[in-house]
Amino acid sequence: MNIFRKAVAGRRAQFRHRLLATSLLFAALPAHAIPPPPKAPPLLRMATMTATVTLVEAGDRQVREITELCKVRGKIPVYADSGNGLASAVNAREIARCKMSLGGRTLEVSVTGAKAMLKKSVTYATAYVSVTPPDAVPLCEICGPQPLADSSAEVRVSGKPRSISFSLNQNPVSILNARPVVWLEADVEIVD
């Protein structure tokens, strides 16, 4: 019996030494921090964005109810973006919030957008709608709170059109994790 205990104690000691060596190795490696978001590109002017937001509720493999939540309008920035439009998307502005009722709670729906004029006469536009309950939990350690529902879209068009209209795409991760199963749909128009 003593031989068995000594063998187990020896294995535990080896495991502890390996664990200590591994943790010292990781402590010596440089940290890989998430870089800060890109700075906002130069602001050219403001444009008007109108969004019609709809809530879709589903269950038992069918849509139960479709409710138009709001039609909001506000000013969004138009940037002179020399990159690919990412800096413009990160620096989008919220135009409004509207209310939605779900399960006896009233939640706020956020609507944001931005537009950019890229090189070679390309126009970029982005829009995002989301609803995040106050008790939302992150999906991972470095993630923010998981929205109950969110939809977004990015469009690129040639030239410099005065008006751009597009629909937003639902985030499938939000749909899979939502309880009850809900998603947001939105139609957006940006007029410069």
C-alpha cells in the first residue's frame, strides 16, 4: 500500500512542477491586448437616416407575431474614410431609441448608423439595431453582454448617390440564444 501512495505522490509532484513551469512560461510571454478602435475619420457633413424597426416573435417552428416597433429618424455622420469603411462603422452614431415590450418588460432598442465616402468614388453605409436587456450576460470572458436581438448591414455602392436604401440582416447567434425566440428586422434609408 505504501508503494502505491508513493507512486501517486510522485505523480502529483511531477504534475505540480509542470504546472508551475507552464504558468511561469506564460507569465514571461508578452500580453496580447485587444487594440483600441480606430479613430474617427474626418467628418464631412451630417446625413439623415430613417429606420423602420420590426420585432418578430417565433415559437414551435413558426412565426407567432410581427410587430412594427418604431419608425425613427435622426442625423448620422458622413466621413471621408481613406480606408475600407471600418473606421466609419466603428464610429457610427446612435440616432434614436425606441421601446419594445416583451414578457412583461419594457426594453430599449438602439438604432445607429454612419456613412463614408471612400476613395475611387465608392460610398459606404452601415446601420445597426439592437436590444440588450439589463440582465444580459456575456457569451465569453472578453465579450460584452449578449444582445437579445440585433441586426446589421454594411453596403458599398459605386458613385455618390444622394439616397441609399437597404435592409438589415439578423444575427443568427442572437436568434439561437434568444429566449423566447425573437429577432429584429429593419429597413433603412440614408439621405445625404
